[in-house]
Amino acid sequence: MSRLREKYELLSAQGISINPPKAEQTAKSLYEALTILDSKASALMAFDGILVAAAAFTVEKAGALDAQRAVTFIAIVIALAAAALCLLVARISYPFLDKVRITPGVPPGLDYSDEIRALDGEVMRRTRYYRIAWRLSLAGLLPFLIMFGLALQTR
């Protein structure tokens, strides 16, 4: 039997001790935070994709001048950088799943301390990446709007 399966079975057993108190609820809340970050990063990535496609399409259709191409390139690079950060947020990698320790005793217990610490660090790290990606996406709008305005003036 795998250690992970053993841990799940212990969770449903009667009389086991779980450390720290309310660890299951804390871990569940942290996993929910990761799920929320994942969905937000996915939406932001879609926005960045639309921004890149619209920038490329606008320049191509407008017979772009050198200034428009430069501004478009900046918008595309910013949006792609934001999308790359979103990939780090939305990735499916949970290296902390096996950090719950089985503690000896009769009956044995479960210690979530390492898992909660790892989850907390992961939520904080992915939140930082998401915030930077969001700011980059917002910043990518400015050169896009400039490029769009230049495209309208050439018509």
C-alpha cells in the first residue's frame, strides 16, 4: 500500500490525532486558494492571447509604419511575459502532497505541519506571480491603445 493511500485511510479512522488542530480545514483552504489562482491566471492568459492576436492583426491590416510596429512589438512582448508568468501560476504541480507525516503511536497520527508550510509558501509565490502578470497585462494595454490609435490615424 502506498504511503499516500495509508494517509487517506488514517484520515477516516477513529481516534487518530491530527496536528496542528484544524489542519485539514487549513490545507483545504490553501488548496482552494490555489484553485482560484489557477482560474484567474487562465482568464488572464486568455486576455493576453487576445491582446497579442489583436495587436498583430491591427498592424497587419493597417499597413503599419515603423512606429506602429515598434509599439506593437512592445505590446506583444509585455503580453507574452504576462502569459508566461500565468503559466507558472496555473501549472499543475503540487510537490507538497506527500508532506503529511504519519506519527507513531496507537493509533498513529497525522502531522500536517510540513504540508501546510509548503502550501502556504506556494500560495504566496503563485500570488506574487499572478500580481506581476496582472500588472504586466494592464501595462500591455497602453502600447496596444497607442498602436491602435496610430492605426486609426493612418486611415
